[in-house]
Amino acid sequence: MSKLVKPHGKDKKLKPLLLEGKELSEEKKKAEGLRKVPITSRETGDAIMMGIGAFTPLGGFMCDEDWKGVCRDMKLKDGTFWPIPVTVSATKEDANAIKDNEEVVLIDEESLDPIATMTVTKKYAIDKELECREVFRTTDTEHPGVAKVMSQKDVNLAGPIKVISESYFPEEFAGIYQRPAEARKMFEEKGWSTVAALQLRNPMHRSHEYLAKIALEILDGLYIHQLLGKLKAGDIPADVRVKCIDVLVDNYFLKDSVIQGGYPLEMRYGGPREALLHAVFRQNYGCSHLIVGRDHAGVGDYYGPFDAQKIFEEIPKDALECQPLKIDWTFYCFKCRGMASMKTCPHGKEDRLLLSGTMLRKTLSEGGEVPADFSRPEVLTILQDYYQGLEKKVDIKLHGFATGEGEKK
């Protein structure tokens, strides 16, 4: 019997919606004759997450009762904890043409690949500003998550889905892209029962490494789990991050203590609420803990540096089996001659090299010199090669919390 945490939801079993074998080929053939509904890359990622069981126990895109309950109380209508709406939208014209309980096929609007079939059980409009206020704590359209919600089409479609494609993820990210069942099997083969997930959308610098090694001191294994979906302009692509992680793990971690994986989701930059979503699907992957450091899943100065830690104290104790591993602000201390945190280092700001992915990206993109203690030399070499090869440079804003200063908006 598995010693890993159980999947999320009342049944405590993975619920993948991805069809296989004969069922898959038959559904693909049927999809050719169905009405096509275009969906965004975010909606595609959400569908695939449901397909592979990462969004267990969801069976499809949310109805209005679930949407409202999740926005306001972080609960589905059956009482299951869920922190962020998972919805799909259509134009008024497309929605009006769809009959009650009609089957449609959801088509990725960029690749034009059919992703899933869906039985449309309900059509409804939402208060987009309410969703943004509740989930992102702002309605400022400069926030990339808010911008995506506000640009959604007018009508949400609800209903169960059958997933018929994982898009480009299995091929483009072979060896990194993993389904929850695959990750769980790997953990079990190593004999792990407690596993920390390290969420990554940046290459690993010394603070990430420090967080990871703290987790390994108290748990069986580390799952470096990085996002493979779309990021905002200026973020570093997944293939470059994979190379950085590989060289870091090979040179600075104990053999067989780390597994690297990837998942097909886009960042919402939802700060505290997104940290909870990260814990939900890491539980489905088999992780007992989620490392939550400074400004987890944040963007700009929209959230306090530790809001994503505090929110775990605001939810019911039985909401999640996956628990946060909360770690204070970390930095390199010149007097300590090593990595430290606000909890362990008595020295002043002038003795500290504050580390952040934003600061690292900005320095490299501008051709600046990165301090030797900011990141391992093998990682810096990969990143410098990447930035030197860029034809178009992206301006990266350095928000206050990346420098140790700043206030919430």
C-alpha cells in the first residue's frame, strides 16, 4: 500500500480524464463531426491538467455555482476545497449556437489541435471584476492574471470533458513532462513517503538551492516541479531552465535525492490563491509538502512577501494533505560566508546579497555582471549563453520585494 499522501477530493483517488486506446481513437473520430469551440492556451493547460489527473477531483469546466463558491469561499458546491476557478469561455455567438447538452470539441486557438470533447450542460456570464478581486486581490489590468480574466469571452461553458490530447507537451518536454501517476510511481520506487515540491518558473539560483536542501534535511526526497506552459514576457523558457536544473542537481545534490518534473499549466501570477492551487495539484502528484518561500507565485508588488504563506493559516485544517514548508527570506551573507535567512542571520542589510529570479533575469538581460555568490557558475554559463543569443531584449521591471524593499499595491 502506498505511503504517499492521498490525491485531493472526497474519493482520494486520481481522476484522469484523458482517454486511451480504443476509447481515444473513437472519441477523436467523433470529434471531427462536432461543433468547434476555440480555447485559449490557459484553458488548454487547464484541460490537460484535468486530463492527466493533476486537477483531481474536477470532472470538467466549472458551472456558475462552483465558480461563485470557489471565488468567494474556495469551495466547490459539494464542499470540496478548491482555490481558483477553472473555466472555459466562448463568444456570445458561439454560445448561442450551442444547444443544451450538446457535445462540442475544444480546439486550441493557437495550434488548432483538438484538446477535449465537452458536453455543455450550462452557459452563464460572470462578474469578471469579482473574480479578479477575490482571486488576485486587484482589478488592475497591469496584473497579467487579471488581464487574462478580463479578456475572456462573454459566456462561460460548463460541463464534463473527455481529454483527447496532451498537445505538444509529451514530445517537446520528453523526460520532464510527467503525469501524477508517473511521478507517484517514481517516488514509490525510491521508497519515499514524504516529498517536497519546489515550484519553479525561474532557473535555480542559490536561494532555490538553499530552500531545496532545507527540505531534504527533513524529508525523503525533493521534486523539482517546473511549469512548462506560457509565461510572461522576459521569463526564461523551460528548456533553458531544464538545462540549469540538470547541471545544478548533477554537481551540487546527493545522487538519487532529487526528481525533476514538469507540468502543462500557465502561470496565473495569483500569489496566495495560486500557492494553494500549487499545493492541491502537488498533492495529486504525491507530494506531502510544498516549499513556500518569499513571494510565491507573485508578480510586481501586488502581494506582501509572505502572503502566500499566511493564506495556509486561513483555510480549514483538513482542506489539504499537502502542507506548506514555510521558509523565511533567504540570502547570501558575506559575514556568515554562506546562505542564511532572516531567522538565522544576525547581520545587517549591507552584509547580505539578496537573491531573486527577477533580479537575476534583469542583470543578465542588460549584460550586467552577476555576483559570484548569486548562482552557481555552471548555471550562470548556461544563462549567459541564452541571453547573448537573444535577438530581441525584453525590459524587465525590478519590483520592490526583489530588492528587499517595496510595499503592496
